[in-house]
Amino acid sequence: MALLEIRNIVKRFGDFTAVDNVSLSIGAGEFFTLLGPSGCGKTTLLRMLAGFEMPDGGEILLDGKNVANVPPEKRPVHTVFQSYALFPHMSVADNIAFPLKMAKKDPAQIKTQVAELLEDVRLSQFGNRLPHELSGGQRQRVAIARALANRPRLLLLDEPLSALDAKLREQMQIELINLQKEVGITFVYVTHDQGEALALSHRIAVMNKGKVEQLDIPEKIYGFPKNRFVADFIGQCNLLEAKVVETGSERMKIEIDGVGIAETLPAAGVQAGTRGTLALRPEKIKISASLPADVADEVHFRGKVHDCLYLGDVTIYIVELENGLLVEAMLPNSASGQAKFFDDNDAVEIAWRFDAGHFLAE
Amino acid sequence: MFKKNLGKWLISWPPTVYLLIFFAVPALIMVGASLRFPGDYGGLLPLSHVDEATGRTIIDVTRDNWRDFFTLENYTRLGSDAVYLQLFVKSFGYAALTTLICLVMAYPLAWLIARSDQKIRDLLVLLVILPFWSNFLVRVYAWMIILGPNSAFTKAINLLLGLVGIAPQTFMFSPFAVIVCLVYVHLPFMVLPLYANLEKHDLSLLDAAQDLGANAWQRFWRVTWPLSLPGVYAGAALVFIPALGIFAVPDLLGGTDGIMIGNLIKQQFLESRDWPFGSVLSIVLTVSAIGLAGLAALIGRASTRGGDE
């Protein structure tokens, strides 16, 4: 049985439906991420799991019991807040001891437990400091230790890394993964940062407008976005308008608007004439001054470089095809001694394997 | 170095000079007065006289006779009669009680204002300070009427008391009347600093406390209350200190039972015409109030250092 089962949960604020009939189940020990743009309902859903919002409909089953109307202080669910919400008047140790005191644990036991937790998050030397005397990363670790102190059934993390700079964020991501493995507690993580979601999660639910658009493992979310929204939201993606010309069991033929015929993987439930989008990741597109035109399984077009974005490790080339359509291709700058392969207006050829992208029917 | 601080110096000298002239100098004059003898018709015994024939000022104090002009008698007099000490203790008690009642009444009010909608918050603050727009003495006189024997308030209270078999009461000219009016006069001074403090609280801390298992009382006692202490101290100081030295309210409402140290000081200057003893009372009042505040600060610091064990 799943640890957490959300059934047909609905939350409205006036006329606005923040969470619209969401159902999902999360297993014990899972690192689960709710990913979506701001206003997609992910934070509202998290607040319902914590108990700060009461759903207008549906059930939240934790260990099989409906907790939808149980107040936050009575749920075995703790939260790491976006702002950390550390008590500024309490020392680090007192912050971590807070949930243990609330649970009326024995003072001697609290003391040893706090010492252990401080060690777990590598803050043993900082027990007597006040939160404002810590760095951002240290505060973050205190917030996590405090939320884990009572060993909740579920740990909720509300964009916990958004206040940190990029370098520290990456380091904290690794720490989070290790910590979660170590404690074995189920994490439900909310973020709008797709890179973070892909790096951390066992499974991701991509949310938009209060609904779950796709729920899958990171590789599937990235590699096989189910619809235009997911393809566009996760990573960079070329979305080329197309229509099906001929279906098949191994591959099918589509016509990309204004460009020409291309082969792609068959999509379910389509027939000749079905309109849709070809989703194609920039890193799957080959780009070169000249490419052999008739390689088997490859789709091949000519164009010229319209723009390029040098990003250090890679360069993004925006290629204008002969009819004006813009396609993004990504090339690693890994060749030694070479920083950039093409300049603006260079004539180039692009190609991709038929199974590089996939067709999303409308 | 001087140039760098010139701006600071320029903006800080007007208040500094102002306080020096109108606080420090009078305080020193009072210390001087407390060491002298009263004059025959009030004021102080002069240290010099003008020679009528020459028009010259002649200083009367000499190395030999200075004891006829300066004395510590005014201070020893304070200890000679227990009634002075009692009056001090009583005044501190009234001021403390006023502060406590103001705190208990103002805290929920300040909290409600701080948590109310931004749109009506300013209006509520305005309502709190509205009484300042009418004259202080008028407001005290109003209480004379409200607490007087023929007021609707007194009659209604006595009617209720009659129902439970208690004899009718009079409220005027009593410590009760003094405290009621002191609370009324000083309540806004408690509400405003508390509001200013509570308004700044980060509400996510309450969410965090609740999330970590704290019930409503624990959330208040362990999070809101300790974080509001600076506001509590500020409000307590703003109420306690003026309440301690007040004389108008006990003058008008206190009768003989309700007088405070402020009345005695006023009496020394205006009625008994004993400026030196009035100065002594003032100085002792100021010094003991400062001492008490210092003690409170020490206790406060010690208790925060102890953590919330």
C-alpha cells in the first residue's frame, strides 16, 4: 500500500480552482517532486498535505487514514519552508529541539537527539548560535534537521533551495539526495526548477493550472513529454507544427509545416491528417557545415545560422531553415582548441534520427 | 576623520544642545537646590545679597559659614518619616498595576490591529490615537463625571451589584478611580509600540511552529510572545514612567487615599514652598525609576541568555 494516497483532491479560492481533481500516490521512501510554473497549484497541494489548507473535496490518505481535515500540529508530516522559518530568538539547538519539546519527549533524550541531528547536518559546532549568525546553507540544514527531528512519516520541502546561489544549490542537492537515502523518509519536494526536479527525484508530477500533466520518472518526463506543455516546460525543446501523412507500426511519416516530410516514431491514436507537434530536443539535432543527405533513418534539412548563444560548455545555434522556420540545435564545445564552430549567417545542415523526437497529437 | 563625521555632528547638535539646556542643566540646578535651605517666602535661601548703598552684589557664603547655606538635611528628612517611603512604594505600585493592566488590555488589541486587513489597519491605529486630539485634563474631568455618584455608569454598576446583594458603591476619590483613569490615559502608549512590533512578525514562523506540533497556546507562548518582548518593554516604559510621576489624575480623582508621589512633589513646590525637599523627592523618584529600569534590563538579559530551557 502506498504511504500517501491523494484522491480527487480539489481546492478553490473563490472562483479560482487552485488544485483541480488531482489523484496520485506516493510510496514509502520515495523522493517525489511536484514541478510546475508558479500558480500551477503545487504549493497549494503541499499546504494541503501539511494541513494548512483544507481541501474542498477529495481525500488525503496517509497510511490508509484520511487526514484531509486533521490540523497541521496533529499530522506526522513536517515541512521545510522556503524561507526556512527558523525561530530567530532560539539557538540552533533550541530550534531543532522544538518539535521534540512539542512531542513532550524526555529532556535528556531531547539533548542526545539534538546532538545527533546536529552531527547529521554537520553543525555540531553551531548549536549555540542564533539563526542570523549562520550562512544561508547552514540555515537550510538547520531547517531540514528541525523538520526531521521527530522522524515524520512525510517530509515536505517547499522550494527549499531557491534562496541559495547556484553553486551552493548544487552542493545542497547532493546533500539532500544522500540525506534522503540515509533517513529513508519520504520526501515530497516542490519546485519550479526543472533541473532540480530532474536531478533529485525518483518520480516527478508536472503540474499546470491545478492539474497533473504528466507523472513519471525523470528520464521519461524529459525524454518523452506527454504533451506540448511538458515538452516546453522541461528543458529546451523544439516544437514543430506538423501533420501525420502516413501511419505505420515501426515509424510514421509526418509533414512539418513549411519544411517537408520527416519520419518519426509512431504515436498512439493518430491517423493520416491528424495535426500535432513534433517535440525535438536541441541536443539530439546534429549540425554541421555539410552532412551526407541520404543516411538511413535520418531526417535532413538545410539552413543558416540565425543566432548563437555561447554558454561555455555548449553553444546553442538557432538555425533558420530555408522557409524561415527556426530550429534550436545544441553542440557541446568539447573539441579542444575550439570555442565556437559557426558564426551568424553560416550555411549549415541539420539532421536528426527518426527516433530523436516524437509526435504529440493535438 | 572630522570631515567624515561633520554631517553626523551637524544633524546631532540641535537635539543635543536642546537636551543639554532643558534637561541636563535643570537637573543639575535641582541637585543644587536639594542641598540648600528653603527661603523665608518660598524659593531658596539666597547665597548673596545686593548692598543697597553701593548696588553691588555681595556673596554671603564663606569658608566658615557654608554650613548655614548647604545641607544634607533634606535627604535625611526623607528617611525620618515612613509616610514618604510608603508614598513611594504606593506610587510604584500604582504605576506597575497600570502598566500590567495596559499590557493585558493592549496586547490583544495590538495583535488584532496587526493581523487585520491592510486597508482598515491605518484606520484602527488612527482610532487608538484619537483620544490625544482632546485635551488631557478634559479627558480626566470626563472620568470625574463618569465615576461620579449620579452618572449612568455608577447607577448601572450599583444596580447590578444590588441584584447580587452588594451595597451601592462610590467610585470617585479612590485609588480605584486613579487606576482606571491612569489606564485610560496611558493605553495608547502601550498599544502603539506593541502594534509596531507585532505588525513586523514573520507569520511563516507560526506556520512552522504549528507544523512542528505546537498548539495555539504554545505558538503564542514560544514564538509570538518572546518575539514581541521588545514591544512589551517599550510599551511598559512609556506607560510606567509617566504614570509614576503623574499628579493631575490623583489630584482630581484620587481624594486623600489616592494621592501619589507626584502630588507630594507638586505640594512641596506650590503649597509648602519647600523647594529643596521637593527637589529631593524628584531626584529620588528619578533615580529609583532609572534603577528599576536597569534592574529589569539585567533580569531580561539574564533570562534570554538562559534560553528557553
